[in-house]
Amino acid sequence: MFDYGKRTYIMGILNVTPDSFSDGGDFKNIDKAIEHAKEMVKQGADIIDLGGESTRPGHKFVDSNEEMKRVLPVVERLKKEVKVPVSVDTYKADVAQKALELGADMINDVWGLRKDKNMASVIAKHDAYVCIMHNQDGTEYDIDIMDSIKEFLKESIKIGLEAGIDKKKIVLDPGVGFGKTFEQNLEVLRRLDELNDLGYPILLGTSRKSVIGNVLNVEPKERLEGTIATTVLGVKDGVDIVRVHDVYENLQAAKMADAIYRR
């Protein structure tokens, strides 16, 4: 699906939620969701990441049935109407199971295969791709934060491999904005290159997040320039995929950064 190292891939965010921090409610209607996905593909998205439950701080829990009602009809249509791979952003194995049965290509698990013990085996059974993200409750770290993130990811990789997930289908995400303070998020961004030690492709998800809002003092939809800055710095540090709301602008920035850093 991806030929890592030659260029940066763009993952376009498609939230079919009423309460996501940036675009909650914008694409609850299935026709609007499909139209937006098609627009992102037209702008250059390499993969669409579909989410049915907001994971913003203080988000409202959504049960599996409600999440499936939001997500599955969109997966079904996306697989018929767009030509790029479809990722589903969920940490629930039953949601992942149904989405993969409908043809989803990847599961983006914000709890790194830890929240639902059945997730890894579901992904393995369908021979799907997985993005394993670092996450934790609270912001206390007993050891250096990057060492802690790497240890978490190593353990999650082990869980995935032991369940039978193909090593070549694993992507890692340091989890900017999850279980981290503002300063900790900046430190993770400053030290992204250390994740290359793990030997897996890296996904960076910073788009419109609070770490940018806190620096620039702007609302979520005014954080494009800050997001682009993190995209370029991510490419410099070896990131392979950037997960973004604004596909065209971040693609242009990534292309320029690729020309400089991936020659």
C-alpha cells in the first residue's frame, strides 16, 4: 500500500461525529461525508481516516452500536466511491471487525492495541494495516517521556506480532495531544527523530491540535499554518504519514520538505 521513504503520505481526516474538537457535526450527514472524502482525495489524500467517536479531551463515550451506526455506512460507500485506502479510527474490536468485513484497509487505534484485548487478533485475521498510537491516562511519566513512549510502542508491537499482525503493516504514532501536557507535546515534537530507532514507519497527527492553539492563541480552524510547520518538521525528522484536516496545503508543504530532505 505504501512505499515508505520516498515521499510523505497524506492521511485525510473524516470525522462523522457531532463533537470532534475541530469539525464536529460538519460531516454527520453521509452524503456530506462522502463528498468531503472525495474532495480530500482530489486534493491528494493517500488514505482517508474515518472516525465515529471523538477522542478530544473530555469527549463523550460512544458505545459500539452507536459508533457502528455512524461509521459502517460511510465505510461501505467509501470503498465503492473512492480509490484510496480507508482507515477506521477506533479502539473497539467489534467496530474494527465490522469495518474490516466491509473492506476497510487499516485500523487506527488510539490506545495502541491495549484498550480492547481482541483488537490485535481481529486486525491479524483480516491481514489489515494498523496504526499503533501511544496513549495513557494522566500526564505523569516515571522515566524520560520519549523512553516511556518507545517502551509503550514496543510492548504494543509485541502484542500485535504475537497475534499475527504482519510486521510490514504496522505504523507507529507518538500520540501528540494524548496523555501529555502542552510542554510534553512540544518535547515529543522536538524529539520525533528518536522514534526512528524502533524501525517502523511513523505517523504524525498534530492537525489543529491544542498544542498549536496554545502557541499561536487561535481557534482550531485557524491553526493551518501551525499544522504545516509541524508537518515540515515531521518530514525533516523522518515521519512517513501526516494525518491532517487540510489536505492540499499540507501536501504542498510535504512535497517541498520531501524535495529537501528525501533527495
